[in-house]
Amino acid sequence: MNGSSPAGAGAGDEVARAVAILRRGGLVAFPTETVYGLGADASNPTAVRRIFAAKGRPTDHPLIVHLAGVEQLDEWAESIPAFVWQLARRFWPGPLTLILRRRPRVPDEVTGGLDTVGLRVPRHPLALELLRTFAGGLAAPSANRFGRVSPTCAEHVRAELGDRVDLILDGGPCAVGVESTILDVSGAAPAILRPGGVTREQLEEVLGDALVSPASDAPRAPGRLASHYAPQARVELVRRGDMLTRARTAAELGLRVALLVAGSRFVVPAGERWGERIEWVELPEDLAARARELYRALRSIDDARCDLALIELPDEAGLGAAVADRLRKAAGQG
Ligand code: TXA
Ligand code: MG
């Protein structure tokens, strides 16, 4: 059985219930500013194993540990360079995950056996209240089944996990909408493993230096595997100018085609029968709004029972890097 709470009403009681569930090794889905997380007590290996079972996720894929504040950083990580403290103070609470050398107390179940751990302080008030009341670390991946689109509202979590989670805290829709930026600061030079809510430009401003690309022997983050974040429909990345021609070819073959476009749709000539097999999914032009709406749009492709989705990539500056990364993965080109 799982319950949920509307944002605001009785949030304190819900948090107390959530903490009781977490203390006895249960699973609680909670909102963050990026996507909803599926949380368990990061110090309890049995509880952490339940996360993998609920998601159907391979157990060697490491989890992020969520903390209540910067001051907890060295309870979980060691050998923390000064610039990392600076990054944490600048971007936490917020959508930045730092990969650091782990302390021995971090269970292997959390790190998948790696000698590093991912840490972040989320910016959502309900997540922070939960973390402060729990007074420990919460291991939490995105609250979706393995390989599926991350949930950005409580209803998505319910659709993904149903009774596999003991409680869903409802904090409304997520403000950022794509996952945190993962920055590996455990090696010689910091490297972005996954673009996300904090942009490369923002990080470079603090680091005062250009960021290197990840080394080829860096641990593979599963979020970096092709076919992650994928709807069931086939996804093709298409330039705006080629979209209608491609849509027409597919629709004339009898396929139902979703067209994901930023800004307004374009005109299908009147009287064209194939136009009836087109499903328009409009995304906002503004990049922050597009990131926020992205996963809902990907879900709507399947809801509309489309066979094929044609999508245009944004420019890769700023938040565009995270949006383009997720779209490439949806297209199996991670
Ligand atoms: O925004 C987010 O980061 C969300 C919210 C819930 O916080 N969480 C999230 O978790 O996206 P998940 O498990 O879906 O993705 C975490 C990524 C995975 O790709 C994992 O491989 C990587 O972080 N990761 C975790 N620990 C790592 C480590 N020690 N070294 C390298 N990658 C790591
Ligand atoms: Mg995920």
C-alpha cells in the first residue's frame, strides 16, 4: 500500500510518517527540484537493496546520497579539496552531484563497489524537511523503473512504481525537470559525467577553468548508456526543416507520428490525410521551461500511442546541453 500527500496540507505529519518508514528500512518517494527520487536509508544495506528491486535496476549501478546540508559533506566523503567545498557552498542546495572518495561507512550497496560516492543537497523544501528530520543520508535514484523516463510529478511516480514504494510525498511538479549535473571531483581534474540542472558555464565560472571531458576509463554512469530515458515509441532526431517530409513519409506508411517542436507547430497543408496521424507535442521555446516540460512531453508520446517521435535538438549552450543529452539518449544515441 502507498499513500500520498497533497503539497502543503499536513506536510509535517507526512514527513513524520516518511521518516518512520525510512527508519524501519522502507522506501519513500520524495520530490526534488530536478526529478522525484526513490529514497531509502543510505546507511542500511537491506533498505538500499530494496531500491534496486523496486526499480528493476542492476545492482552495480551506484546511487546518489542526498544530504540535508553542506556541513554533512565530510561525513560521507574524504580527501575533499578546497575547491569542492567552494562548489558545494555555491550550488547546494541545488542540482549538482559531486563524486568524491567515499568514507568507509558508505555501504557497497550504495556505490556499486566503487571507491567513490555521489553526494548532493536537493533544493526542494519538502526534501530538505525530510532530510533534516531523518537526520541521515538518503540514497535515491530517480523514482522510475529502470531505463524509463524520470518522474517529474507524484502521479508519474505512482504510474511507474505503484505499490513498490511505501509512501509518495507529493511536492508538486519539479522546478528544474532534468536530473542533476554529475561532476566527478575524485580525480586529477573535475569532469562532467552527466550534464544537468547546473550548467557547464556556471561551473567553469567558479572553477575559473575550462572543464575536461570524462576520461574513457571513467566509471560509466548508467544514465549515460544509450536507450535511457526512452519512451516506448522509436525516437528520431530530425532538423526542423526536415521534419514535415519525414513525418509525411512515416504517416503515409500508417505510423502514428509525434512531432516534438519548440515553440509553435508548423502548418500541414489542408486536406492531407496523413495529417490525421500526426500528434503535436509543443515544448516551450525558453530553455528552462523546456527542461521542466521535457519528461512530461516524452511520456505523452506513449500516452498518445505513437509509433514514432520526431524531435529537434536545442542548441547546446547552458541548459540546452542537458536537454540535448536526454533527447539523444531517448533516441538511443547516448
Ligand atoms: O537529479 C538527480 O540526480 C536525481 C534526483 C532524485 O536527485 N537522481 C538521479 O539518480 O538522477 P539516478 O540514480 O537516476 O542517476 C544517478 C547517476 C547514475 O547515472 C549513476 O551511475 C551516477 O549518478 N553515479 C552515482 N554514483 C556515482 C559514482 N560514485 N561514480 C560515478 N557515477 C555515479
Ligand atoms: Mg535515473
